[in-house]
Amino acid sequence: MEFCGEYLFENNWNGKGYDESGNITYELIKGNGNVREYCENILVFEGKQKNRKADGEGKRYYDGKLIYKGQYLNDERNGTGREYDDDKLIYEGEFLDDERNGKGKEYDDDKLIYEGEFLDGKRNGKGKEYDDGKLIYEGKYFKGEKLENNIA
């Protein structure tokens, strides 16, 4: 890998890194872990990094489209963030160890369809389910399944 750009105290500072084929693999912006990562010249990540792993605020892309914006720790989604599919918001809330964990909201075509608790990426705990803005279920979930038949 080759780096072209500015150095500060013999460390990469401002510039771009390239693979053997000449494709850009990353762009370092004023050091301090601010980077843009590329795969075959397509942006896949931009944000803060520490030891070449996402750490702090960042954005992840797939095929040039935003799929996640939020907090990272050790290259995993940790903290609060938002998930997107085809540029539409599908989830906003808390993450732990790269999974939906804690409180969050799910959306379909920009409409709220669920708000409540998550564990290991699944609805788990208290939650509310909506259909076209109307509350259709309020109760508890376990591993993604409704526990009670509480229709609002």
C-alpha cells in the first residue's frame, strides 16, 4: 500500500492510500483519525478511526448508499445510531456490540411501525406496534415474538 500526501512528524497526515492496482483504499484528513475508506474506489466508511477501526462518529455505505450513521466503538456499532435501506430510515436507537440493543424505533416507508426495546437485534421487552399511524399492539416481546395478545 502506498500513501501520497502530507506527513507530520513522519506520520501520514493529509492524503490518500492506494492498493497495488492504484485503487484508493483510504483518505486521511488532517490526521486525528478522520478517514474515508474505499473499496474499489467506492466510499464504504467515513468518520473517526482508532487503530484502523471505526471509533466515534461515523457513516457506513454499501454500493455508495448510506446504511448506518452513528457511534462506533472498536469497529462495531455501539451507542446511538440510525440504519438506512435504500436511503430510507429503517431504525433509530441504541446499539451494543453491533446489534440493536436498548430502546429504538423501526420504520417502513418513513412511517413508525414499532417503538420499544430490543435485545440482540430483536424486539424484546416492552413495545408498541403501529399500522399506518394507528396503535395495533402494546405489550411485551421475547426474541421478536409477542408474548401477550394486547391489541390496542
